[in-house]
Amino acid sequence: MSTVAFDVAAVRARYSALQRPTAFFDGPGGTQTPDSVIEAIAGYLREANANLGGPFETSRRSDEVVDGAHEAAARFLGASPAEVGFGQNMTTLNFALTRTLGRDLSAGDEIVVTRLDHDANVAPWLELARDLELVVKHADLREDDCTLDLADLERQLSERTRVVAFPWASNALGSVTDVRRVAELAHEAGALAWVDAVHYAPHGPMDVSAVGADVLICSPYKFFGPHLGLFFGRADVVERWRPYKVRPSANEPVAHRFESGTLAHELLAGFTAAVEYVESVGWEAIVGWERELGQRFLDGLPEGYRLHGLPSMEGRTPTFALTHPERTPDELADALGERDIAAWPGNYYALEIMERLGLADGCLRVGIVHYNTAEEVDRLLASLAEIV
């Protein structure tokens, strides 16, 4: 019996994709999108398909779509519209933003990343370090519970630290980071707090000001929207940067200077619809339902499987990394796929985690989001037991 008042059937009715028999536990790699997002994308192409700044109706409508997307992003992140911007995806944005910051860095400057990071928040720094002779340090994770080792992070900091790049939550293990504390440590060292929020974004509300983030990047296709990248840059930080941009493009608002070329306006329309969808469901309901489903999964995990990460829903998202001594992650995922259950095998680009834990084949990753049901979780558990 559910202890959370949540009408999951009503939520699922808003998704054509969820009317098929597949049980989707692949959300950490990309969620399904509600019909309102699809309709917003199609509606833009039917009714407002033009570039910006023109003295005619479709262009004016495009202006409204782009402005509306910045306003929706500001609400979603707890920022101002001038401090948010869009790009192709998180990885592309991060390469562009790190390269821009690199104009102000010198040989010997230090960047601290973590063993919990997705490689999209590691590789851009490694490439920049190679070009500029920077030093990249790695803050370790606690092997017993797979959370960030804050004491080790603090040991990595020095007077040469310029950036601390870290995840709000691990895309592989689900571990949630104390963002505010890491940002405080970064600022005490005179460094920027550079947050990868890709995995956390569908699971809880964010307020970049409250946690002290200087830069934050995430991906709308992980929170029920289209394939885009979204970033926040604190105004008093990014206004000092000189972006790579074409000369005629505007210099204000400050974050918009980093939006290279013409954006995918139809996807921005879909993004706004995704934010409005999340707002209509409500974070309290989303968090409560996911917590209940996640605990249901943990309580029913069949014998023989090893969970890598926190053993309860405290301090984590409902994303679970599993291994079994008799089956590889690929074999487990293939067997689930044959049963119409979607889950990911591998390392999910979280290279540092897998190397640190000695998991050469990676894990089977099961990701729960709010549109999943108790029946789907039970079906997954029964299938995991049956496979082995």
C-alpha cells in the first residue's frame, strides 16, 4: 500500500510513450517526454518558424519562444533569465565554457575534479590542462558508501586551485553531493564551484543561489524535455569572461553571449513545456513518489546482486548500480530487454568511478523516475530474480 498521495496513472496518461508495455528504467540516460513537450515542438514549427529580430509575425513569435525559454530556465534553476543559456548538449557547452575560462588561466593553475564525475565534467578540464599546462587533481570517493570524500577534497585544495568541478549527483551510483559544502570549500580556496547537475535535475528542485554555484550545467532530455544543454553562469563571474562569438551577436545579457549561432528554437519551445510539466506535477510529489519506489526496489532486491552505493534512500537518487557474480552487466541488460524492461549496462561515461571500484565491465544501472509504477518495480525485481 502506497504511503504517498500520488496519481501515477494520471501522470502516465500525459505520455503517449508510456502506453506501450515497456517498463522504462533507463531514465538516467534520457527520460520519456510528455505529449505537451512534443506538441510544443511541433507547434513552433507550424506557427513560429523563423529567426529572431525580424519585423514580421513568425519572427516575433520566435522572439517570444526564446525569451520564454530563458524565463522557464531561470525558474527551474533559481536564477535570473540573464544568467542562463542553451546549447547543443551539456558536453558541448562544457567544452565551450571551460575553453572560455581558459583565457584567464595560467600554467600551473589547478583544477579539482572528483572520482564521482561523469567524464563530461572531467575530459574538458583534462584537454584544457594539456593545452595550458594546468594541473588536474582528483578528489576521491568513500569506498564504503560511494559518496564524495569531502576530507580528501579539502586536501586537494591549494592557493593555485581555480575550479572545483563536481556532480550534484552521480549518474552511475545515485549518490547526492553536499553542493553547498563543496561550494563553500571552493570559495574558501578562491576557486569557482562548477556543478554538473545532469543527473540530479529530474529528481529534485535546484536553487543555484542557495547552494553557491558559480557555473551549473544540465541536460533537459534528462528531465522530460528535448535534447538540449542548459547552463547557469553567475553574472558577476561570467561578465568577466570573453566568449568565443561572432562579432555582430549581442553582448547582453551576460550568459546569452555564450549561445553560439542560431539556437534550436523548436527545442526551446519543448523545453519550456517540460518545465511547465514539472511545475504542474510538483517537486514535493515527485520526490515523495520516487523515494517510495526507490525504497521498494531496495527492499526487494534479490539475493546475489551487489548494490554499489548507499543502501537506503538517504543521500541518493533512485538510481542503482548492480553487479552479479554469475552474469555480466550486458547479459543482465539483454535479459531484461527480452522481457521488455529498459535498463543500461556499462560505465555510462563515469570512467573514474568504475576504475576506482575495479568494475571493468561496469554495472547494470536501474533508474527510477516519477512516471514509474510500483507494479513496474515489482516486475523488474521478479525479472532480476528469474534471470539468475
